[in-house]
Amino acid sequence: MANSTIWWLLAGAAVGIELVTGTFYLLMVAIGLAAGAVAAHLGLDLTVQLVVVAVVGLGATLLLRHLRGQQPASAPAASNRDVNLDIGERVQVDVWSTEGTSRVNYRGASWQVRLAPDAARAPGPHRVVAVDGNVLVVAPVAA
């Protein structure tokens, strides 16, 4: 069996394992293995092929790590609008209990709400800032 065939099979196996595990870094390893296959097709020595696999695979992995480090961290799921579409919605709170909780009608149902930390306890319009289980965490809407 030709070296290029072995490199292509290894690259395919890496992609298959990545699909099962969800480890995106394995795709970078697969790119390195594919580069080794190209080096084999060009007739380069096995030692050169191994160096190409190592350099391209490591380079792709480091580039991915650098690019991921440049992205801003996402908000926690409890307060992330991309995860929970209730974040940012408005509710009307008529009265607060002494514990800082209340009940509101929201989306056709009665919900328990809790006042966000450091928020003023006052009746009126509030905005959902987080969801904790089945409790909406709200803060007053700024005037």
C-alpha cells in the first residue's frame, strides 16, 4: 500500500473520530495528515512526510487555539439571550414580597420572579436579566 493511501486513511479516521467526539482539534490533526498525503504524492521521503504532518498539524492546532483565544467569552447560559429568548423581555411587577419575589403573568402563565442583586425593589416594568430554573430574575427598567 502506498504511503499516500495510508496518510489519507489516517486523515479520514481522524475526521471520523472528530465527528463522534466533537473535538474540533482533531480536524487540525486531519489537516496535517492530509498534508502528509500530499507530500507522499509529491514523492517526498518518509522522514519529510512525517515532518510535514507534524509542522502542518501543530501549526493548524496553534492557529485554531490563537483564533479561539481572540473571541470574547460568551455570557453564562442563565443570562445569555442566544440560549434563552426570555432574556431582555419585559414584565410588569405589581407588588414585591419581603423576600424580593413576586408573581407575574408572562407568556400566558403565572411565573415567579426574583429581584436581581443590587436592584431597587419597586413595582412597575421590569426586564428579565436571567432565568434560574423556572424563576425569572428581573431588574427595573431604566427610565
